[in-house]
Amino acid sequence: MLDAFRQVVQAANFDDHVEVFTRGVPINIELSHVLELERMIHFQPRCGSITRLRARDADTVGVISVNESGHHAWSLESEA
């Protein structure tokens, strides 16, 4: 998983926006690695949620957001 993410980052240009669609475990692996956490599973991504990362290069990755769901109609209805 970490190698696959690294390859995606290395293949992209600096100003590219890249979308990766996956399930919860790969998200947890990457977030745990980026945040230098010892365990692998820390987060429980909701169905259809968005986690955003920013990579300057394959070794410099930061977390922008985790588990965004405001784009879902059910999420918007609960805010009303």
C-alpha cells in the first residue's frame, strides 16, 4: 500500500490533483504512516468520505483532512 501511494506521488507533476478511491484499511495505513503512529488502525472512515493529503514529494506528505462527509445529502440534511 505504501509503495503504491509512493508510485502515484512520483508519477504526478507538482501541481496535479490526483484522486484515489479505496477502502478504510489502505486509508488507515497511509494516515498512520504519514502521522508516524505505531498502530495501523486509528480512524474509521465513513462510507463515501474524503480524506485529503498533500504531497510535496513521496517523502513529504501532510494531512489536509480526514473523513470529510459534508458533500453527502444526508450530511447536509442533518445540519439544517
